[in-house]
Amino acid sequence: MRSCLCYRKNGINQSGTVYLYRIFLSHSDLLVFLILYRENQFIMTEITFNQREKNWVGETDALGKSVLQVQRKAKGSLFIYQFIPGMEPVQYKSMADAEANVVVALEIIKGMKVQVVSSTEVVKCKMIGVNFTISPEGALMEDDIVNDLTTGGADKPLSAEQGKVLNGKIPTNALKTTDLVDDLTTGGTGKPLSAEQGKELKALIDALTLRVDALESV
């Protein structure tokens, strides 16, 4: 089982820098995490580890939705536990053969404790509490949105602004069927003639054409 971390960064808004990261984690299944947080407005904590028998153990307070990164000297098993202070730890996640440098998404309720147990020596371990949404692989990013009416794309979302543009193109004075004139006597410069009356006019013109042809042949 391998773990890798990739990211891409998007956008700056008027209220400050906003970063949008896509993190790819692969263990038994590939998960995609979208993490959105504002610069200097997240909680970061560094976890200290002590050796207990054959393992290295570190504990800290849970941050709710968060991301944990454990940097070790070698790959090996990694276990994460959650527990209420004063109670026995309960296993939250286990990785039997994790890489030396591992990134793990957590969602442990604030007020609880997080315990990390590694079979190999831990060099550094940090955890940040952020607002993130777990989404399936292939989730749309902000720059996937199409903000014009020419690009197209069956797998791309159209921006709300372009929806507004399209809405503005809908005529507000569209004709109704009751506006149709279905005779040749009513008239009206602002009224459309029905297709049926067009058919009638064509029949009259065809009849006149036959009469003219007949006269010319005499």
C-alpha cells in the first residue's frame, strides 16, 4: 500500500488569500480530499513522540476535521486511535505497511484525544484542523467551471453568470398561439398569420397560376 500527496492551488479573493488543494491518498482505496482554508486561519499542532517498548507513541487533542502528516525514518505499521480523556483508546485507522511519509485525513470530534502509534521511529508529526469535504475521485474543481457560451463540454459545469446571460436572452414578449390570425380578412401589422392561412394563400396562387397558364396557351 502506497501513500502519495499531490496538490494544486487556486485563486485569490478580495478578503484574503484562499487556497484550494486537491490531495490524493492511496491506501486500499484512492480517496480524494478537497481542502479549503484561508491563510493563517487554521489550527496546526506538532505531536511529540516517545518510545514505548517497540513502538513510538504520540498524543494530541482532536481538531475535528483535520489532516495528519507523519514523517518517519522507515516504512512500517501505523495505527491511529481516538479516545475520551481517561478512557481506553479505540482504533480509528490502521495501516499495516505504510510509507515512511504518510498523510492521513481525520474526522475525530473536538474534545477527544488522538493517539498515533508507529512501529518505526517518527522524525516529525504535524496535524492541521481545516474545513474540508470528502469527495469521490474526479470531483470538480473551481477552474473546471466554464464561464462562456462557446467552450462547451459534456462533463463541465456552466457558471451561474452564464446562466444569467442565457436568461437575459429569453424574449419577454414571446408570441402566443392566441396572437395568430387564422383568416385573410382581419389583418394587423403586429400579428402573425397562421400556417394554415399560408397554405390557403399558396392554394389560391397555384389556382391563379393555372388559369394564367391556360389563358396564355389559347
